[in-house]
Amino acid sequence: MVWLACQEGHSTPPVVAPLIADTVVADTVPVKDTLDDILNLDYVMGRFDPAKRSDFIMIDSQYADKAGMYMRKDAYQAFLAMYRHALNDGIKLQITSATRNFYAQKTIWEAKWTGARLLEGGENLSQTTPDPKERAIKILRYSSMPGSSRHHWGTDVDLDNLENHWWAEGEGLHVFHWLQHNASLYGFCQPYSEGRPYGYFEERWHWSYMPVSEKLTEYAKERMKNEMIDGFLGSETAPEIDIVNKYVLGINEDCLK
């Protein structure tokens, strides 16, 4: 894939100062030579600890709103270059969420499933939605089933703010327009754009590093089955909802081959 759609009318990114010493990421091996060990179901479904993998790195606190988050090194290196370009344009990008493995996603999902964590608008699903399929679909507006999230991959980040209204006007809209015009220069694409026939609601904050994630999406298309999505409350609804086709693959066509 070539990421040219958002570049019309924009020049080459400006030359920017080097990263400070504590944020330098070692030069990465070309992507085509580094993906063999991640094209497997355990990786795609997030059944690993990013802290124990040599191809992941902890995000420096100056780029994040909390400590302890991880990204793939290649995706992080691309983000740092994009961050510096944005900063030169008066925009500060901050990572609010990055890699979440199966177990982290399970915690989020089950908290919403049981009502321990309320949905947007304050809805307690344990009280309002007894039907399992309908309950799952409500959670799926913005949260993935464990095993099916792009956040498992270390390629995807949420930026700045997770509230739609922030991105609709003022500073948020300005940041979104900047990302639309410039993120593709660094390999990033917005997977959950508006206008898709199914899948998650639009997320202007969610950006994916395509040189790696497109390979993982292709692998998921070939190998993942709805019946593999299990091990958490409500997982029995995955085949009925068709999680793989409608959610894992229900992304912006610009983010597909």
C-alpha cells in the first residue's frame, strides 16, 4: 500500500531536531524481514506480554498521559517522527492508549459486561441489556472483544482525547485535520473512519501503523475464525455477530491493501 491519499497539496515534512537521548529507538530492520515471528494467532490475538518482547519498547512519559505503555519499536519510531513534525506545526500529540494484550482487553470488556464500568452516557449494561448479543453490540461501539483488537498488535495508538465532541470542533478538529493531511507521511492511517457499513463507531483518535498492521490484518483475514474468539464473558456471541468480518476487517478501505 502507498499512503498518498492525504498528501495532496502538502510538502515534504520539515527537517526537525534529533530526538533527545532517552527517546532514541535503535534503527529497525526493514519491515519485510521482521514480521515472520508475529504472523501467528497468538500474536494477532494478543496472547503475549509486550514487556517481554525485544521488538517492543516502553513509551517515554513525555509522549504519553500515563506510564507503562508499550509499542512496537518500528511503530514507535514512526510516531516519534510524526510527533516532531506536529510539534513544529504547533500541535502536540499525546498517546492515551497503545498496546493492550488479550488480558488487558479482557479486563476492559468484562468490566463493561458486568456493569462495573459504565458505558458512555452512564449506562449500566447489567441493568439495561439482558440479551447477550445486544449487550455485546453495545460494548462493540467503541471496545473490542478480547482477541480481536488492533491494540493487541503494538501498531495502534489512541491520541489526545477519547471523546468525540473534542474532535468535532476547535483544537480537536484542528488536530484531526492535521492528522488527515500528514499522518500518512509516517505510515499511519485512521482505521475507524466514518462511512463504513459496519464495525466500530468512528474513532478520530485511533491511528494505525500500516507497514506492520496491514500484514496482520491480511493474516487475520486468512486465519482467524469467529469461534477462536473466546475465554471471556459474552464470547459466545462472537460467531453470531461475525466479529472477524464485521469488526476485525470492518475498517477504512484506505487502511487495507
